[in-house]
Amino acid sequence: GGTIGHPQGIQAGAVANRVALEAMVKARNEGVDIKNEGPTVLQKAAQSCGPLKAALETWGDISFNYQSTDSSDYVATPSAAN
């Protein structure tokens, strides 16, 4: 997926990412609730950007709702006080 896996090639993937980023930043700056209205913002931007439209058609329904399988192995190490 992403830029390199875009169905129309890497250049189209880069365009799609750039247009999506700019649309979301603009919406945020205008006070839009991007957490809840983000998909609508992207769909609107895709109306004038073929590569973004293709990306949303390809990956638009993907979600990342999973539990992390990585746990921290950090352990504090005592150090000598000066």
C-alpha cells in the first residue's frame, strides 16, 4: 500500500499522499473535526484528484484496530550518584 503500492504507480502515490495531507491540514486549520469528518474531507479532495480517488477506492476501508504485539523491555538501571 501507500506511495509505492499505489495502483497507478509511485508518482501517483506521492500525489495522492500530498493532496490528502494538504486537504487534512487545511481542514484542521479551518476548525474541522478531522477525527470525525476526515473521511469526508478526503472524499471531497478526491473529487479533483484522480490518484487520491484511486487510493481511497483501493484502501479506503482499511482500519488499524489491533492490539500491539510489542511490549516494552525497558528496565531502569541504577546509576552511581556523584
